[in-house]
Amino acid sequence: MKIQPSLRITLAGVLLLFLNACATNVPSGQGPLVGTWTNSLGTVWTVKPDGTFDVVGGKRHIWGNYTIAADTVTVQETGGNTAKGCHGPGVYKFSRTGDNMLSFTLVSDTCKERKKNVLLAWHKK
């Protein structure tokens, strides 16, 4: 069976469109930290898919931004009741020890209050 040259060009164009769509399609879904988490101090940390977070202790207490690179998260508070020495970023390695468990190890952070909270075990709410 012989295919017309114009049909071959059209099929090649369609194939290129599909390949381009696959290459530029950003995977959807939740990041590894997205969700609402709580620790043994009763701190509630809501990590949003847009790169922001809220910390609630009865009411919205602290908020800010986060970035993830591989298994490392950098958190930066941008507002709220920020403790002394907590205006810089905190950098932590994280691991998910199950669907509902999250733990962190310190990379660098000068904020004692944040370290006290973040380094505890976290459970998904």
C-alpha cells in the first residue's frame, strides 16, 4: 500500500505535535510535602502546592514560602509572629516514612524556634 506524500507529511506533523506535547507537559500532582501536618507540640503546618505555607497555633501564626530540590526543602517565613533570629531561611532534608509520616534533618537554620518544631515527627492530618 502506497501512502500519498501529502498524507505522509500530515502524519509526520501530527507525530511531531504529539512528541512536543509530551516533552513540554508538566506533570501534575501534589509535591511530597503538600498537605496539612501536625507534630507532638500541636503545631499545624499547611503546605500548599503553590509554594506557600501557613503555621497555625489556634490562629494563623506564621506564613511564608518554600522550595524543594530533590529531598531538601528551604523554608522562608514572610509574615506573622516570627520569632527572634527567624528572618532567614531554614534548610532541611526530609523523608516520607509512609503516606502519613514525615521527618526532617537539619542542614542549616539559625532559628531555634523553627528547629524545635521542624525536627519533630510530623503526621498528616
